[in-house]
Amino acid sequence: MENLFDYILVVSCKKEIAIERMMENRGYTKEEARARYQSQSKQRKEMLKADFVLYNDTCISDLEKKLDAVMKELKKG
């Protein structure tokens, strides 16, 4: 489907952080979170296709700043 879009942006974080967030935000057990993480497509493949990769290992406000920077770059054209 990537041909349908002008750009591909991937938001990624470390495996441990993703699992922790699923447990906190969605109420998954550790086993459920690990299984969900494993069932998703591999990050490396996604990153290779991406025009932009944002690392979200900290807080949402840091991610928003990174996204704003990407949007400014895209607006420059």
C-alpha cells in the first residue's frame, strides 16, 4: 500500500518500552503484550521503507516536537 502515499513515517520505540506501554495503557499482561508485539510486522522492514523514522522512547511531547519538525520539512517542499 505504500504506493498510495507520498511519504511513509514510522514511529518506533524499544521493545521493552512498547511492552511496558501496552501493559500500562491497554491493561495487557506481560505475556499478552509480548505476543502482540511479536505478531506485528517487523520494525526493521518498516523502517527500510520509511521516509521518516521517529523514535518515541520518551514522552508524547518529545514525539510531538519531532513530528512538528518533519511537518516543517515537508512544508518547505
